[in-house]
Amino acid sequence: MIGTIFWFALLAACLSIEVLSRLRPPSAATLVQTCDMIATKVLGRCALLFFWAFVGLHLFTRYTLPGH
Amino acid sequence: MKRVALLALVAAVFAWWASGVTPFTTLAYILVAVATVCVVVNYVALGALSPQRPQISRYYQARAEDTSFRRWAPWMGVVLLALTLEIVGLSLGGRSATVPTVSTMLDHLLLYHWSRAVLYFLWLSVGIWPVVRLSQRTQQGEPQ
């Protein structure tokens, strides 16, 4: 239960950072700008692609429905 | 614009079909592999993974605007906290009710076909969008 609360707190933090970065642009980078920053290097672009592929593989081919 | 709309439609149909496939089957793996290969091949074709294309790096640098640590430190903090939580969840067996992993949390969102289709479409969009964006820039003459 405590972990679930932490996950929701992290989600709220993500939303807050995103909203703050859009309302006050110099204060923080948006999520897209952060990804763009990572993508400035070829290695960063490779890492982003790998992470994206991993998420797809993990989420859509290896999921277990709760209670099944 | 027409091309993007058509691409979105194809992605939506693909997401609906692929999200109905039973997990842990060969077809489920093939469908994710097909989507991944399509994105990677197009990204490579645009030269995005070539070290001989500094224009691509400059393009991302311009999009990122200010790349100082202060600006992206909040995201770094969130990622570190998420990693810590994930490691704690995994060390508790991965299916702990006290500290669930992010996969266990997301499994609840995958209960219904429509919610799986929405997530699948979002995942596809996240992969396809940078390719579309870069391809549009290339057509406009930058980066070459």
C-alpha cells in the first residue's frame, strides 16, 4: 500500500514538473525537452530507442492480468 | 498533415488488433518486433543514429533550448526515486502488495482490451512521433 502511494506521489510530481515547466519555461525543462536533451548525443538517441522498445516488449507481450 | 492522420489511423488499428493478442505468444512478440523494427529502420534511414550527422544533434540541441543541469534536475530526481522504488519492489519479489513494481501497477490498466489498446497506441505514438518530427524537418530542409 505504501508503495502504491509513493507511485501516485511520483506521478503527481511528474505532472507538477510538467505544468510548472510550461507555466514558467526557464525554471524547468518539459519532459519533451528533457528527451530532446538526451537525444543530443547518438548514444542518448540509442538509449531512448532501446528504452522505448523495452517498454513495449515488457508491457504488451509479458503482462499478467491481476487475479488470473 | 494527411500523412500524419493516415499514420495515426494505421497505428490505432494496429494497436487495437495487437492489444487483443494473448500475451507470451509468438504473435505478441512478433507484433511488438514489427512495430519496433519499423520505427528503428525509419529513424536510421533519417540518419538519426549516424555519428556523421552532427546536424541531427544540433537540431535536438535547439529543441532542448537550455541544457543546463538546473533545468532537468527535477526529472533526474523523479527518475532516481522511481528506480529506487522499482528496485525495492523487485527485491520484495516483484508482486508485493506493500511495494508493487511499476509493471504490477500497470497490469491493472491492462485488464480491459480498450485500455490495453489505448496504452498500445500511446506507446506506438511515442515511438513514431520523433520519426515524423525529424522527417518533417528534413523535408523542410533542416537538418540535412
